[in-house]
Amino acid sequence: METNFTVRTFDVDIPVEEYRALPRHNLYIILDNLRSAFNVGAIFRLADTMRVAELFLCGYTAYPPHTKLAKTSLGTIDYVPWRHFPTTMDAVAHCRAQDIHLWGAETTSHSHLYTEVRPPRKVALILGNEALGISEPVLKACDLLIEIPTFGYKNSLNVATACSVLGYTILEKMEVFTERNTP
């Protein structure tokens, strides 16, 4: 087994402005009234690693400046395009106007397994409140509902964990891994 390799233990060393100019993937993430600023911070870090197009923070979801976000995001707030919407339906309307398809991550009788769907050219992944899930009006506005199968006592994953599973699967199916995408 090869043991002569280098582990990247440092952040990308380019100015923020240069990083912001890099191409982004056609994946958007919508957070529907998340309660935990720590989850939101973790999703900021994830959104940075996936280089998503934009992160939409809706309703009472924490948004910058917020001390808990600053702590858990490890500075990625400066690298991820984000905006706050007063309601998630405002974000839905924005996406509709931009021809961005809406996929809700929710376990329902109409959900499709996340491994069995093909993403359109632009997709917004909607993640719901940690206790209540995606609100009903937002669920009804989705083009598709997807789910991660669970086999334990609980029927769901932590929202940041679910975002990771679904986000990277969507990017894989968009075929963004055909070449190294790091600056």
C-alpha cells in the first residue's frame, strides 16, 4: 500500500474575492425555519465544501451575524453566497422565477428514494425544521419529494447530516466529480 502521500491540512490560500469568482454548482439549499444555529453553521461549512450556488435562510433560521453561526461555520460565512427570506415561500417564489426546481427532503407517502432520482440542471434542496420538518405549504410547492431510508427507531437524520448525504448525491448525479473541482 502506498504510504507516500500528502494530506491537505490547510485551507485554500486565495483571496475571498478570487474564491467568490470561482464557478459554482447549480445546487441551492433552502433552510425552512431551522431551530439550531449550530445546524445552520454546519450547513454553511457543507455548502462551502460543495460550492453550492446559494444558501437561502428562511423564517427564523439563524443568519449572519450570529455568534453560534460564526463558531460552527469556521469562517465559511464569508465564502458562501447566502440570503435571508422572511418566509420559505418567498424563497420558493424566487426559485420559481429563476427556473430552479424544488426538491423537498421529507419522508412522505409520495417521496422517492434519493438514490433513484436524476436532478434537473438547477435544483434547490429544501430542508425542514428539526422537529416539524418542511411546512405543509412548502411541501405542496415542491416539484419532487425525496427521502433517505432509515432503519432505526427514529425516522430521520440530523438536518446537517441529511444535507450532506443528499447534497453530495445530487452533485454526483450532476456529474461534477468528473474532474477535481478544487481551486
